[in-house]
Amino acid sequence: MFNQLKPLAALIATALISTSALAATQTLDAGNYTISFDDSLLGLFGTPTLTASGDLAFSPSGTPGFSAQTGSGFDFTNSTVALTITADAGYQLTGFNLIEKGDYFKIGASSEVAVLGQLRVQDMVNANVNLSNSIASAMPLNVTSSSFANLATTDWTALASIVQVATGKAVVSIENILGAYVPASGYAFIEKKSVLLDINVTAVPEPQSFAMLLAGLGVVGAMVRRRRIGV
């Protein structure tokens, strides 16, 4: 029996090693900051890419994709992604703006859809600094088709923003939830098609430049005082 378990244990160990080898931390370089993430924990977001302006873009895909739909009762879909964002030397992270887009349709007067979640920032330099902002649709999701013949999708946009930041490194997580509800007869569908994270970075004044600025202000102050006393 013991001899039979040896090959099985070896097989399990090999499988675990192969699985861990498939997961890896990926890093994107945006010029004055980097974005790192575990590519095995992206969930429904899909693999992110950098835009020409340095924003981080997700394009959820697959079947059924990042969506919620139902013809009776409730249906919810959720996914959360975490990113480690590190500013290069001489820069600091100062804010994050989230823009999400998709479409929806509803049949039946009481059918409803919803988009919600949170944008969260955990400061990795300054202790006990954890910020969050709820994701909310920019417009009410209230367009309902009166019949199957005139069924059409309607675009939606959801936003969240965190700007009270001044750090060199942060873990940013995006929690997304989509919901659909039909109390009686009808159908409700909502899908997320794109997620864009705008990352604000500013240059940190060099100590020498800052000292020169203070010295300059001191000279100006002295000149003002001399004028006041008529020297």
C-alpha cells in the first residue's frame, strides 16, 4: 500500500508545482510608475494593458463575460482585482480615477439592473491610511423596453475617485458587482465592457530645489520688511 501511495504523492506534487508555475507576478512600466499584479487572480477583469497616456485598461471578455442576467428573481456577478502601484524615484502617487462602461437592457416594468462596488487604496508607505470610494452609475439605469420588438441596449458609465493620496506605493483594489432583478415576468441584463484606471503621479521637489525656494522666499520677505521700515 505504501509503495502505491508514492507515485500518487509524486503526481500530486508535480501538479502543484505546475500550477504554481503558471501563476506569476506581472509588471507593467508606465514610465514614472509601475503596476504589478498576479495574473492568476484577475478574475472576470481579464489581462490589463497600458494605454498611450499611461492609464490601465481592462477589457472583460469570455462567455458569459462580466454580466448579470435573469428572467426571474435576482442574479449577481462580482469580481475583485488587486494591483500594487509603485512610483519611481522622484515621483509620488496622488490620485486614482476609475471609469467603467457597459450596456444593459430591461423588459418588464419592474425589471431592474445595478452596478456597484468600491475603489480602495491602501497606502503602503504611510501606516493606517486606507481610503475607499463607492462605484456608482453616472446616470439612472431606467431605460426599459416595452416589447421584444423594440428591444435595444443602453450604454452606462460608472465612476469612482480617490484623490487624497500622497505616497510612493499603494495597493489599489477594484471591487465590481453587477446585479439584475425581475420580480415577475420580464428580463434584465447588464454587462461590463471596459474598465479604465487613471493614475495621477506628480514629481516630488528635490531637496536642493526646495531649499532654494525657501531661500528665495526669505530674500523676498527681507526686502519687503526693509521697504516697510524705510531702509
